[in-house]
Amino acid sequence: MSRVYKTILKICAVTSLLPVLGPARRFDPQETAEPYTDFHAESWVQADRVFRQDPRWLGGDAAYSVDLGGQRVLWLFQDSFIARRAGAGRGHSTMVRNSVAIETGYDPSRAALKFYWRTQKGRPASFVPERGDTWLWPTHGVQLGQKLLLFFTKVRRDKQRGSLGFQNFGWAAFLIDNPDEEPSAWVLHRIDVPSNPWNVIVGAAVLISGDYLDVFSPAEPSHDIYLVRWPLNAAAHGDLASPEWWCGPEKGWTGQRQIVHAPLPVFLKGSMEFSVQRDAQGSKFLAVESVGFGASEIAIRWADRLEGPWSAARRVFVPPESQRPDGFVYAAKSHPELTGADLVITYVANSFDFGILTRDLNIYYPRFVRLWFSQRLGVR
């Protein structure tokens, strides 16, 4: 089975359980009903060019970003096409499991981007290497003082009949002591992390709230979203051994060892990839996600507190690639460190036909959307 085909299967697993927006969608009864109103969203073609600055990096998905400060932004990509030489197409490329880039400048329409991957025996290789049949797909991360904490999904092959060819089976984390240097010089320290009995893949959306590091995390296969946290000081020292989970208003935050049954999801049927950030006024939190399968839409949720209650998802943009007969659109998320709109969003457009994927260089590069709110209920 080709790696391109495995990528298609990966996307199926990430998105196949996402419902289309509409009356049949199942919502948490705790969710709020307050809408954002009067918004405008549009494709940002000028910013799309930032991902095409290296003739050997020919596209990748996920596209998580982390603000490193000083006009530097780390980009984290999952399966990425790396050409064996400049000028070669995807048919003469290696698909590595992960790659990274550093953006210089917070305006992506004017910024410079430099990509990084490893080389093994003269061929492109994953930035964070595989371990036997296990590989790592990067998710989100955060700068903690002088250190950088990155989260990854652990993945392995699944040869069982009827499977998609791979299985997400846990999470990993790395602490980097020298994030101010180029990624090629980084020293990655793998952290011991606890497993959990609920098959929650920790690391989809990370942000600092007060004295805690809060991490939104999806469960497999339900895609219900849970919230886990650590004290900032512990996380900055790579101590993730004792997480606390949000278990609802009655039980509050509870240490993992004290949980008898399971934590309470903060919202139901989310996405495996999404983002959470504060709004421009700092009064609410916004989650951005892809909703639907194939011809998906970009939607937002909002809440006054990280723990919720969270709103239902509201559609804000239909990517034009969703109109293609082979359209496969996913991985929407916002990037609060970037300038150019109230929300700067990326998504990935793919194809159900992996032959088209290898030939069509108009897809599989992340695409930008910029969104402005002209009014929000309760804010003038």
C-alpha cells in the first residue's frame, strides 16, 4: 500500500465520524446558544504563497503553529511530500511522517518560511524519527519560558481485516531546551507521559490559562473532546506524570488516579484536529474546526470558560475545494499569533483520488482564510 494511499486512509479516520452541521447533530445539553454575528470570511491567496517557498517541500497536512516570540512561528506538519531534488514532482518525492518550518514575521502574506526534515541514507526522512513500526504525527505545543513543549499522536500499522491500515494508540511529548536555535540544531528530550484508559489522544489544542497549561484532547473513536491540565511549572520541567481532568461542574478538576469512571467531555463529536484561542477582547474562547466529511465546512464554537459550556458549531466558511467532485477538506484551525484578520485560519484540501493528489500541486498545501467579526453579541 502506497504512503499516499495511507494518507487518504488517515484523513478518513480523522474526519469520518464528523457529522454534517444540521438538526441531526448531537450536542452536549450544557452547550450555550449565544451566536457570533455579522462576520466576513474570505480566502487569503496572498498568504498561501508562504508555504511554497521551498522547491523541495511539496505540501503537508495538519499545519499546527506555535508562537516562539520575536517574530518567529513554528509550523508542525504531519505527512509531508519532500522532493528528492529541487524541481521534482510528488511522484519523485518521499512522504515523511512529519516536518517542521520556521516562519519569520507574523503576517503570513509577507513572511519568510524555512522548512526542516532529516536526511537518512541520502533520502528525506521524518524530522522526529519513527521507532520501528510506530511513527509520530505532531499536534500542538507551547513555548514555556525558555523551553518548548510539543505534543504528538502515536500511530502504528494495523493489519486487521477491515481496518484503515493504521491505528492511533496514544500520545507522546517532547521538551526542547534550545528553541531559539534552528530546528536542525534542536535537542529533543522525550518525556515520560501517562496513558489513560479512555483512549484520549492528548495534545490537539494547547493554551496557557492562569497558572495552568490546558490541553484540549479528542478521544478515539468518538471524537468527544476532553480537557486536561498541568501546573505550568511542572509542564515547563517536563513533568506530565500527574494530569488533572475536567470531570464536570460537580466534580471539577480531578487527578487521573482519583477518577473512578471517566472525565466529562467539554463538547461532543468534535474533530481530531482543531484550535482554541481567546477572542480579541479576551472575554471568550473560540474553537475552530472542520465539520463534515469530504466537502467539509469551517465552523467555530465559543465559551466563556475553557470548561464550557461550549456553543454549538456555527459554519463560517465553505472552502472552494469542497466544490470539487474529488474534494477532501479537513484540518481547519486558527493561528492567534498571526496578523491580518480577527481570525487567521488554515485548512488542508486533498483528494479522494490519490493519483490526483500526486499530480495536482494546487492541493495539499495548507490554505489560508481570514475572518473578521464586525459585531459580536454583547460586545460593541
